[in-house]
Amino acid sequence: MKLLIFVTEDAHADTTVDALVEQSLRVTRLATTGGFLRRGNTTLLVGVEDNQIERTIGIVKKSAPGALALAMDLERYERL
């Protein structure tokens, strides 16, 4: 399993979240601030199976051009 982290401009956040949820992906949305002008960004956290990585990145690439994408291995996770 992987944790995909996407940082995108606020303007693309709603469209991106809608596109991911439409494909039955679970998304956690965080309001974040950063960059030279301290513009508002949105950070999206998406947990996916290894075989869903490319499809998920493709969805975000289409709905939020220029987004930053990070992938992290999840060796262990628990639902509490």
C-alpha cells in the first residue's frame, strides 16, 4: 500500500477531490500554506494499493496540472 501526497493550488482542489471520489478513492483534504508568496495550497492524502498508483496520479495530473506528487510506502497501518 502507498500513501500518495499531492500539493495543488486551491483553485484545483474541488475538481481534483471530486474526480478522485468519483473513482471510489478516499481522500483527506488539508488546507496548507507555503511558497514564496504564501499562497494557499491544498494537500491531498490518498491511500491506494500499488496497482492504483498510476491511475490516481493520472487523475490528479488531469484535474490539477502542476501539482506536486509524493509517494510513500506504508509498511504498517491500523484503523483505530
